[in-house]
Amino acid sequence: MNNLRLLLLTLSLLSVLSACTTNAKTQYTQSAKTETPEAKAAQSHIQTPIINYKERFLPVVAQHGMVVGAEKLAAEVGMEILRVGGNAVDAAVATGFALAVTYPRAGNLAGGGFMLIHLAEENRQTLIDYREIAPAAATRDMFLDEEGNVDKMREYFSLTSSGVPGTVAGLLYAQEKYGILSRAQVLAPAIALAEDGLIVSFSHYYEINARADQLRKNAEAARLFFKPDGSAYEIGETWRQPDLAWTLSEISKRGADGFYSGAVAQRITDEMKSGGGLITAADLAGYSVVERQPVRGMYKGFEVISTPPPSSGGVHIVQILSILEGYDLQAMGQGSASYVHHLAESMKLAYADRSQYLGDPDYVNVPVAALTDKAYAARQRKRISSSAATPSVEIAPGKLVGDESTDTTHYSVADRFGNVVANTYTLNFSFGSHIAVPGTGMLLNNEMGDFASKPGTANAYGLVQGDANSIEPGKRPLSSMSPTIVLHEGKPWLATGSPGGSVIISTVLQTILNAMEFDMNIATAAAAPRMHHQWLPDELKLEEGFSPDTIKLLREMGHTLDVGNRTTGRTNSIMLENGWLYGATDTRRPGGWVAGY
């Protein structure tokens, strides 16, 4: 986005600001006028930002506000919302709607996710669960063929693969309850981007072409993403989305009713009827957001706050940290064979538990307190040999006492009032089901594939899932999405999250461990080589960057290795220290951006 466009956007927002009245509650409106005493005190003790030029990876530094996300235009939209007076929630909502325009592989209106918020004025955290839900007509065996096998094409690339979308309801819920600007203000930039068009970047060009064959199988998706002659838009050309602008305008004018009833809802249900989909008008009208208490855990003086069920992410991040807390990781050394081995063995235990215990807490009893208990972690730690890998076939889910796609997207936001947001949302696969709803400009999710279509077997990402995540009407599928905030001395210190399906948990875990345990700046913490083990298949995946000696020692310990075949995750993070904001977008994927001022 060039300076002229930024200026026009700022002026547009200021105009809307003066014309609209805020719909937020008084206490949040007041925050826009005067900073908290804590914020003022912090300002009086601000230190010069520390940049250590001995380090190979450096973060972007800002002082007042920051948005770190997977796409430049959307991140700058969020930053401009902060600049004109919005808070972190306003910016997060504006960024989410803008990503639906600029990052169609994962930004969305017809998907779902989780938003973790730190509210500075109340010094509390809350989690907004806007995960998709199974339609009322969904059944346990709906994706099984006559032989009892899962029909993968129906599970992932049909109208029956779509759960009832939650993104619009979730973003609007956050805006109404915790934002300080109006709905029209935060949606205006996304509408303008859809109407005016955007210049096709390399990352956009690459992503569309990587999925071109599947997108072209749906006539409406082909119409939206390709030229009339069927060719892809070239880098530097302008791509406009008038249908999506119309849908966003309906939401701006009517709120949630502009999506879950009326003309938009009618177009969704018409498409469902035409192709055997399950979502009805009643399903859309009945969708509801759930505000939940986050999962919490302590690690060596840091409080880790993350996502509760129906995500497994927060539970297992806390669980693995509690196991690792009993070891001297600094003495092992980051990236050493001993360090990687202990991480892998801890991950095996957690992912085995995931297969049995995790699901939608409104439908099954998820033993969160037991899984995150320090005593349970100590018992699990005793199962780990420090010198040899334990075969996964010998690991069953632990005895308690008392996935989705790699193409999710995460962004982090911090404002000048001390509020912090970590948001992760998705369509599941890149471009979801690859099916677009005619006249709306939006793709449908394929989140029904995150249920256990055949409990006891592995899903598309190799994760074994049990009855706790079986398909039921109204149920939310299990997720690994893990927007996470770390507190230090009671204050927000780090916000992060990642896409990656089953590797989200290990990606977030290693990012925060690198910062907490090894005192890395956030850019270095994000760039360090990562590993992943998810119990089954019994395979330790290593990114490029681990030394040959480490690889040799891990093999001698009995680990089966998969080395360098792909990268793991894509974090977008903010570290808050001494009154400064340090942002880093993961270089494992192109197009990410840190916007701050």
C-alpha cells in the first residue's frame, strides 16, 4: 500500500469516525480518550529499544501500536485503525475482514477461529470461540462409503464438507463488546479494498496458481479467481472483488443479520440446496459465539495463556511445558540432540492424550485440569528415557487421576492502551473446500473434515482421533489453533500463534520456549529451526538447520527422522518490553508484514 493510499485510507477513516457514533460500552470508550495510569507510568520509564547487532535476526520496532500478519495490506489496515484511535480489538477485527479480501487462501468470512484478548483496563484475558459447528443434518458416518471407508473427496471438496461459519459472528461479537469504534469504521477498509481492487503480489500469484486445478473445478471459484479466458491474474495486475464488497457491505449495514439472515444467507442456502449441502437457514440463524476462559499454566515465572477446547492447542502447550519444566533445558542447549529428544518425547505423550480426551467441551467431558496438572506432568516425565526414544506403539494415552489444515492464518495486535490480541482463523484447507457461493465473493470452509469421520483412524494430517471428536449436530470440531499470550511479572510480554494444523502446537511451543528459556529476541525465536513429533506416525520431523551431529545422535537414540522435507508453521508475533513493541513475521512463507508506529 503506497503513501497516497494510506493517506486516503486515514482520511476516510477519520471522516467515518466523525460521522458515526461508537456502539461500545462506556468503559472501553473511555480508554480511547485517556490512557490507563499503568500505561502512563510505563511511558515515564521507557528505555531506548535494545537492538543487538550481534544477532542475525532483528525484529521491527514500534512504540504505540503494531499489527503482525500474513499479508501486508491487511496488516497496514489494522495499523491505520490503531493510528486513528481504535484499540487492539478494533484493529484485529478490521484486519480479519481485510484478510478476507487480500489473503483468500485463509482469510475468510465463511470459516471460523479463536480470538484471545488481553484487556489492560481490567487486567484479564478472555477467549472468543467462533469455531464452525456441524449442521443439524450432520451424522456420525456421513463421510463413510458403502465399505465403511472415508470418502476423502466428499469429506474435503463437497458442499457437505462445510460447517456453519463462525468468522463473521466472532469478529462482530468482539467488536461490539470490546471495540471502541463502530462496525462501519472497521469494515470500511475491507470494502474499499474489494471494490477498488488490489495489485497482485508474488505471494498471491503463487498461492492461486498452486491451487488452480482444484479452484477451476468449481465454476464460481473459477469466475472469481481467474480472468474470463481462464488464465490467472499476473503479478502487477489489478484484481477486483465486487461480489465480496457487496457481502461486506451487507455485514457493515446489518451486522450479523447481514450474513446469517437476509440476502447473503439466502445465497448460501441456495447453493447448499443445489449441490446436496447440509447448511440450512435455521443453521445459520442459530449460530452462536461462545466466550470461554483461556487455559493457563506457569513455566519458570512466566504465565502462558492459550486456547481452551474445542482447541487442543492450549491444553497441550501447557502440558508439554509442565513436563519440560523438570529439565535443565539451558544446560542441554537449544537445538542440541538432548533438547530435541526431550521435546519429542514430551510431544508424543501430549499428542497421545489428544487422540483420546480432546473434543468440544459442550459435548464431551474434557479433563483440562487433569491434563494440565503439574503432578500429572511429573508422572508423565517419569515415562521419558533421557537416552533412548520410546516407540509410539508403547505409548498409550496417559492414565489421568481425579486437525485441520496447514493453511490457517494467525495475526497479533498490540495497542497504546496495553491491550493485546492474538487471533487465529481458517477455512481449513488452503482455499477451504474450493467452492464459492455465487454472488457473495466468498469461499466455503471444509471444516467438517476436522471431525473424526471414522474414530480411531488418522485424518488427513496423520492425527489419530477418537470418539470425543466424532461428528454430531451442533458440535464444534477439534482444532489445534493456539493463539497464545505470555505474561511476565503480570504484564503481556509475548503474543503469538501459527497456522499448520497439527504442527501449530509444536510451533507455538518452540517459539515461546526460545524466548522464555533461551532469551531470544522474537525474530530469532521465530527463525530458529523447528522440530515436530505428534505420536503417530512415529516420526520426528526436523527442519533444515539442525547440525549433522545432532541428526546422528538422534538416530542413535532410536528416532526415525524426516529431515528437511518441509518447514513447520508460520508465526506472527509481538514481544512487549520496556514500553516498546518488537514484531516479527515468519520468513518461512512470503507476504507477511509487520506494521507499526
